[in-house]
Amino acid sequence: MHTLLGTGLDARQFTDLSALDPDHLVTPTDRFYVRTAHPPDLPAADTWSIACGGLAGPDLNVRVRDLERDARAMGVRLMECAGNADPANFGLLSAAQWTGVPLVTVLDRLKAKPALPRVRVTGIDDDTTPSVTSNPGASWIFTLDELQKTGAFLALRMNDAPLTLDHGAPIRLVVPNYFGCSCIKWVSRIDWVADDEPATLQMMEFSSRTHQAGVFKFARDYTPPAIELAATPVRVEQWLVTRNGTDHIVYRVVGVRWGGPHTKVPLTIRFGSREPFVPVQDVPSNDEPGTWSVWSHEWTPSAPGRYQIALGVSDASIPARRLSLYYYTRDVQIDRV
């Protein structure tokens, strides 16, 4: 945890979620997860510009230093890697305070050609170092409606400091409630593209991890890589409490929930595949669905042993695909009851 492992496209840094509580929900920058380290020989930040194409006239260059004048606080926003599923290396999930410029604000300044309904955002990627875990080529295609509804922005700062290289410096895309594969780092180009624009290599590579129905030829056939409601336990606390003059051991399961647009969700929990789901006792409303919140549940195991903690949601109308697939199930060993 909190150590960069590997290099280039194979680099990973995992965030330790076990200490999260309602007063500490912003991940320090040096602990924010990393899925890909920065490519070698990036251009200098003070000369960086974004080429913008698909316009009525020639390409335009938007300088990062010009964007800095319009940058404003964008709030705390969570990011999750689409591959954040393996309990052995879970932790590609973090939240930071971001500063940037809404992407639609930048696009409004550019005069697009008629009938170009989609926007491709491209970043510099390492295409020289061989990788065993990923393919080079970082770009994603969005509709303008997606960018407006999600509040996508070009980030220049995180946690009140300039972006670090491994987090996309000097500029990266952040799309709230979309998986990190679409949050392009080292943004170098933005293009208006046609409705029949081919899907990017990155969209195809992450098709299964963003729950697409297949690998498609055209970008228009991909559904948005949205993060649906998700939840996971992050620690189990053992408490000694006195009730009616008698000491008892009880356990408090603490976890986080994120994803989806709902401020209040009816989370459920169970401690084994043969047990029913029951309502989680304390699930505060989350007034900012773009980040995470903390829930808790008191539990008294019937006997020592190994238990499997799974979360669900009692309202079937709330999309929660990864909960239904038990992505975030965790085991705990109980030695005392």
C-alpha cells in the first residue's frame, strides 16, 4: 500500500482504505492510487498546450497556463480503476479535492464543425516500453451530453497543489462517477468527431471491465463507463461493551459506499451465503454522490470462524451491478465471541 510498484503502463499504487472515517475522506496525494506511471520525456509543463481539432477552421492550441486563469474548485471527487476488483490487490480507489475548468467551458470557446456530435480526449501514453498488463494509446470518446451531465473537467490541481506527474500533470480529465480509464491523463488533444468514429483502443481494452455487451467497432455503441452504486467493508472493529451490568464482545463493521446518483440508499449486508441480507444499520445520506461516504453496522457473530461479508441494496431499481456480482465481498476471521 502507498508504494509505487512497477513502471510505465505496468505501474500500480494501492490506497489503504482501512482508516477511512467521516472526518478523513480525502486521500492525500501521495496515497492516491496510481494505475499507470507517467511516460518518459513529457513536454515541459510551462509550454504544454492542448491541440483542438474538428473545428470550422484549422486546429487551435489551448495553453495550460491560459486555463489556469479560469480554474476553480471542483469539489471532492472519487476515482476508481475499472480493474479494482481483486481482493488481493484492492485499493485502486481514492478521492481528492480537485481544481480545474469544466470541459464544456473549453469546448464552448471552440467553433466545431456542424454535425460532429462527439468529443475525443487524448493523452500522451508510453508507446515505447513493453507492457504485460495494458496497451498503449490513451483516449476516450464522449457525447457532449455526457460531459455536461457528469460535470467533466480538466484538472490542474489536486488537494490544493499542482498535479504530480503520475497523476497526469500538468492536466488530466476527471469525469465524476466514470471509471478511471476514461479520466485521461496528460491530455494533449481534444477533437470533435463524427457519430461513426471508431472506438479507441482504450475503449476496446476496457470493454469488459466497464461492463460493455461486447467489443464494438464504433464509439457510439459503447455505454457510458459509469460507476454504479457500490459498497465494501474497510475494517471490522472489536468492541467490549457493558449492557445491564454484563460485558459483551460486539463487532462493528465499517465501510464505504460510492457510485451512482442517489444521495440515500438502502444498503443491506450479510455474513455468509446461507444467511439473508439485512438492512445496514447506519447509512448516512451522501449529499455529494460524486464521492464516497461511510456506513457502519453492529454485528454479533454466533460462533468463532471465518465469515464472508457481502453488501447489497434492497431497492431493485438502483443499478448496482458490481454488488450483484459480489465484486466487493470480503472475508473476516472471528476468534472471540
